[in-house]
Amino acid sequence: MIRTVATTPFDGQKPGTSGLRKKVPVFQQPHYVENFVQSVFDSLENYEGETLVIGGDGRYFNREAIQTVIKMAAAAGFGRVLVGKGGILSTPAASCVIRKHEAFGGIVLSASHNPGGPHGDFGIKYNIGNGGPAPERITDAIFERSKTIAAYKISDADDIDLDVQGLARVEDMVVDVIDPVEDYAELMAQLFDFGAIRDLFAGGFSMRFDAMSAVTGPYAKAILEGELGAPEGTVVHGEPLPDFGGHHPDPNLVHAKDLYDLLMSDRAPDLGAASDGDGDRNLIIGRGQFVTPSDSLAMIAANAHLAPGYKAGIAGIARSMPTSGAADRVAEKLGITCYETPTGWKFFGNLLDAGLATVCGEESAGTGSSHVREKDGLWAVLMWLNILAARKQSVVEIVREHWATYGRNYYTRHDYEEVDSAAADGLMADLRGRLDGLAGQALGGLTVEKADDFAYHDPVDGSVTTKQGVRVFFTDGSRIVYRLSGTGTAGATLRVYIERFEPDAGKHELETQAALADLIAISRSLPDIEGRTGRSAPDVVT
Ligand code: G6P
Ligand code: ZN
């Protein structure tokens, strides 16, 4: 039976960069999930009888939320839901399943790389029929609806057994519990030369993939150890745990330090890789050689033609503005455009749908392509494996050759976390107010060429997105970018992105922070970070 339940609005159900993200106890309040899900459905049209994809990263509260979404989808009139067995679907796999089954959309339960558990984070995100995150037009409508919602509809049917694959029924709606890996693995096999990668592993190539006790475990085990013949044990932390084993499932040099240390040791395998809570981020480390996400994008773009799915070449590259300019140099050589977008994967959707870009990436460890509409951690790892197999070289050889050919973009990001919001806003406002006077000024031995506040003109739909970060360019080609994070949960996070291009191959072996020391000093003094925030040094350096 379908019940209509009276409710009152909750404050703050505003989807952020990647959906609604709050602490678990917030989601556990009676009606909280229901209000938001009903607000999503109320913001959509013509979905009666259509298919909805549901799955999440396995974190605490995933199963409870999925049961609620299933019963509400039935009440709303969806014809069918496809739900990953055990409630599991990585974010890129959800995107893949939506596209392959021509679903109306999908609901992804995840808080990405944020910690999980009873006191950790949870999240709900709506993806549209192209497999990508809902555009702002829809997320704004969801938020507006959440402010006035007075009732929601839900079936009072029993819970679905999420651990048994196959068909069930809730009211008139079919529930299909699917293998969460199958469709995704099939797509990967189409894109990459699995035969060559199998030969690579058969020849003794060694790898460690750290799934960080998050969603990519089953995917990595099935594909790397199953289909590609990597030895058992290649995938570590391969069981998705509700609290990610108490760790922060973010594949960076801070939270994947064990992996980094292993790759820098004399016991290092040929390749180390990791992915985040929901499987969309990636970390790539060769033996003795970390590959920055910005460099990885450039190197993938330069070598993508070696993978069968990209053998005709790539149509274009897209990178977020703060991502380094390394990819631009590859685009120039290939005679294609490198699009520069604001931070946030959703800005790539139009470029991918229109066929203007094939490969995309962000400095925040996101890389992907037109195969889905989310960034894709395992895809990046398989792309690197394909490149290594085809070129028969090591990661370090490929990186050095790339720099020798294109030059090296020394790059670092300095994060000042949990800064007082008013101080952070004041710092940005002050910088914005000084933009016009900066050109021509000498700062710490360098001269400012120009300064601006990045605005994006979407070439597909003509929309304009302003105030996306202050950029200071120097006459030697260096750049400092300032912006406030859009994903933080406490106070403000000031991100400072620092970059210098070095064409001379004789100077490609410097330590990054040393190579950027003069710019780092300018980055602190120009907006008087210490005076305004009380911080003399960043909390996190990547
Ligand atoms: C999420 C988004 C990315 C974005 C990243 C950092 O992972 O999916 O597209 O680059 O957050 O965003 P932030 O605003 O915190 O720098
Ligand atoms: Zn993620």
C-alpha cells in the first residue's frame, strides 16, 4: 500500500558540488531522507514507468537509505529500479549503468572521499539520463522544493533482500538487483587492450591497488585479479567497510601514505594506485615516481591512442582552471582544443555530450573520459596499465620522456583548512578589489603580467559562470590561483594553486616545493594570508 505522510521542511537541504552531504545523524532524523528524495522526484517530470538506478559506496547508512529510496520510487510511479547487489555501485559504475540501460536517472548514495561510520558523512546525489550529476537548474529546483515540502509518498512494502541478485517487486515496480561490477567491467574491456595488460602481468609486472576499504574493492578484484590475471593480493583493503576501516578514503599522499612509502622503498612494485570512497578519484604512483593528477591528465591525453577505445584519437581535452597547464601543451601538439572549466566535474558534461572533449581531468585527483559522465578512478588505472603495456616502459621513463618533450609544469596546491569564513571571504574580496592594479607590479623578483577572476563561458549552452577563482599570471609564465573550496563542511578552506613551467630538461629533477619556493613566498604575502587568517603555513600540501 502507498501511504502519503505529512512532513515539514528541513533547513539546508541544498545540494552542493556533489549532492546533499551531511553527517550521518542528520540523515537519520525521521523524514530527512524522505523529504529530500521526494524533493528530487518533485523536481523531475515524465518518469512514470521509467527506470531508476540506485546504488552507493557501501558506507554506514547506505542500506537503510536504499530501502527508503526503493519504496519511494515505487510510490512515485517508476516502472523499474536497478539496484547494485549489497547496495553497491561505484559512482562511475552508476553512471555506466544509467547510460547502458537508458535509465531515466539514478540516485547515488555517497559522500565520496569523506570519512564514514555512525559519526561520519553521508550523501545523496541525483544523476540525470546522460549518467552525469544533475545540472544546477535541477539542483536549484530540488532545494526550492525542499523548503516547501508538506508530504511524501512511500510504499509500506517489506524491505528488499539486497544480497540476492534477481527480480522482486514493490507495488507495481520491478526491482532488479544486479551485479554491480558486470556492466562496468564489460565497458572497460571494450576500451582497453585487456590481452596486452594480461601479458604484462604474466610477464611479472607487479602492482598494488589500495581500495581503501571502499567501493572499488569488488571492481578491482574482478577486473585486475580476475580478468587481467594480476596475482591475488594485488588489491589490498578490498572489502568495502561501512566506516572504511576508520580511515579517510581519499587517495592522496596524506591518506595513502603507506602506499606512497612502499612505492618509494626498495620493495616497490612497478605501479601503485588507489581510489576513493565512491571510486571516482585516482592516485597513480610508479616505482619511485609520483604522478601528479595534472601530469597524469596530460600523459593520458598524449598516449590515449594506444588504447583501443581511443585509437581514432581524442577530440579535445578539458581541465578545470586550477589544474596545471601541462594538458594544454599536449593539446597544442595534437592540434586540438584544451577547454578550461570551473572546478566541478559537472562542467565537463556539456563538452562530453557535444563531442568537443574526450578526456577530462582535475587537479583534485579526478580523471575520466566520454565513456561515462563521472570521473573514474579505475578507468585511469586501466589507462595507465594499457599505456605501460603498449609502450613497454616504466612509469618513470614515461614521465621523464613526457617532460623532455613538453616541458615540466612544477605544480603544488596549498590548503588552509577550517579558516574563519569571514576572514577567508575578506581575503578573496580584497584580492578581487586589487585585480586591476596588479598588472606590471614587481613581486618577489617576478612581474605580474595580468590578474583576473575566472569566468567560464560554456561553449555549448552559452551559460556564464563567474567568480571561479582569482588568477595571477607572471611574465615568466608562472601562475598563482586562489579560490575557496566548494566541498568543505567546517569553516572555509582556502586553496592556493602554484605553478611554474620549466622547459629546460636539465632542470626537471628538482624537488617541487623547492622549485616553487619564490612563488610560494609570493602566494602568502600577496593576500597577507597570515595577517588575515592567522596561518603562517598551509595545513595540507599536495
Ligand atoms: C569534488 C568534485 C570535483 C572537485 C573537487 C574539489 O570531488 O567532484 O569536481 O574538483 O570536489 O572541489 P573543491 O571545491 O573542494 O576544491
Ligand atoms: Zn569521490
